[in-house]
Amino acid sequence: MRHGLITATAFLSLFVSVPALAGVKEGVVKWQAGDYKGAVVEWMPFAAKGDPDALFNMGQAYKLGRGVPLDKAKAEDFYRRAADKGHAPAQSNLGILLAQRGEKAEAAALWQKAAAKRDARAQYMLGVLHFNGDTLPKNWPLAYAYMTQANNAGLPQAGRALATMTASLSPADRASGSEMAEAMTTGDKLAASGKPLPAPRKLDNAIAADKPQETAPKAAAAAAVPATAPVSPRPVAAPARTIVSSAEIPQPRTAAPTAAVSGGGGWRIQLGAFSQEARAREAWTALRREHPGIVSGLEPAYSVGGNMVRLQAGSFADAAEANAVCQRLRDTGRACFAVHTN
């Protein structure tokens, strides 16, 4: 993936009568229509005033060389100015630029800030780093939690990474990771940090990130950093780009998958771990609503262990039957694994 940036020009006198932020939205509309130069003209005065969405949008323009000459240095400058104002996509993009040239410590710090605002690409990268123990401490449950969140946001790489993690982690680590992911979703205090997660900021005036493309993974969690490209608020097709090759971002070292224990019965599938039974029941209701063709006929079970309530469903005659249903759920992006109840 590549990044581009943009410089602000003094067009303030031309926009004195424009209502606040109206020009930023107009720029998004023009960008969607392919009028990149017109979009840049709309954003320049607001970027000059320090509007974070305009700064980010100018960064995207320079990253792609649309409406302005391609200039990574300017892109980085605009991303940093937006990131300093707490703009999560800018923090994520700036982190990727820094990681490209080996500045992973600062990149990780930026991704942590963006992930706290639920930026999926930042969550994805933190999942990779924690899984590998690269730059950040190795913490497989936390890696699983971050990757689950990125997958739930629809990031394609995250689904493939999560499948590998599911095969690599112990049931206890997966359960702990599911609990952390639930905490991220509900706003509970994340066990790993003890800090409450804020609600995501709505970016009505920022051009959105498109779906990224990854290089072929060699092993587990992620082969490449997700890319961004400017699109409209209703994303239109835009070329996806990878920013860091698999050689630049280390691949997770995969442990051998734990073989399912064979048995004559007493098998269930586990779908998550929650801090309260009410949340587990809500999750089951949502699952039945979203995937009736997969879970129809299954009975939920709420297994209490420690301070967690594990949502399970069954029963199945053997591990193969349970794993087959789990695979169908994993194909939809759900975390799932088979458990023996005897």
C-alpha cells in the first residue's frame, strides 16, 4: 500500500462566506465524481485552518497523486497534522508509512491510538504485532481480540488471519480473546489495558478507506498492511494497494493446530465468552437471526467458568460434525471452535 499527501494553499479569502465544513463535504462529492482538482480546492482552506478531515483528505490526495502531484512527504505531513488532532484514519495511515521505513515503535503507538477509536486497519496491525511478539509483547489472546474486531469490521485479511489464529491458539486463549473482543465492542474495560474504549468518531467529512488487498500470506495472521484509497462516503470502486510486503511485516509464527479430540458424543461449538449471561444470550439471539441456516436446530448452552460465561451450542455426535458447523460460521467471519463436554 502506498500513501500520498497534500499541501494547503491560502484560498481562505475565496471561502469566507462558506458555512463551516460545507466545503469539506463538497470536496468529497467532487472527489466521488472524479473532479480531484476541484475536491482539493474545496479542502485547501479548511486544511489551512487545521480541520482534521480536510487534512486527512489532502493526505489521501497527495498519496494517490490525484488533483495534486504524488508526494509522499507531503502526504506524511498532512497525515501527521490530522493524527495530532486525534483523527483515527490519519493515525493508521501515518503508522503504515512509518512501518514502511522501519519505524515500528512509533507506528505501533499510532495504531494503538487509532484502534482505541476502533479503526479496523489499526486493530489488524496490532493483532499481527501481538501475535508475533514484534515490537509489542507477544499476547495471543489480545492478538485474537484485535483480529476479531478487525474481522467484524469487514477487513478481508482479518478473516483469513483469524482462521489461522483459531487453529493456533488454545481453547483458553481463544476464550480469553473472545472476552476481550466483547469488551472492545461493549465499551467495557479491556482486560489488557484497564482503559475504557471510546465510541468511534463519525467521519462524515472524510473520504473513506477502501477495502484493502493483501499479498499471498505465507503463514498466519497477515501478509500485508491494509491499504487505503480515497472514495466517497458510499464507497465506489478504487484500486486497492498494499503498502508493506510480507517481508517487511513479519508473518506470525504458527503453532501446530491442536487436533480435535475424537469421541462418541458430547460435543458443542463455542461461539464466544462474555462477562455477563445477558450478553451471551443477546449474542445467541443475533446469531440465530443472522445465520438461521447454520444454527437452526442447535440448542444454546451457557457455561460459567471463572468470571466468564461461554456461549456454546450443540450437541454434536463427534468432533468432525462440530467442526463442520464451525467452519461454516468461520466462513462468515464468526469465531468458533469445537469443545468436548464430557
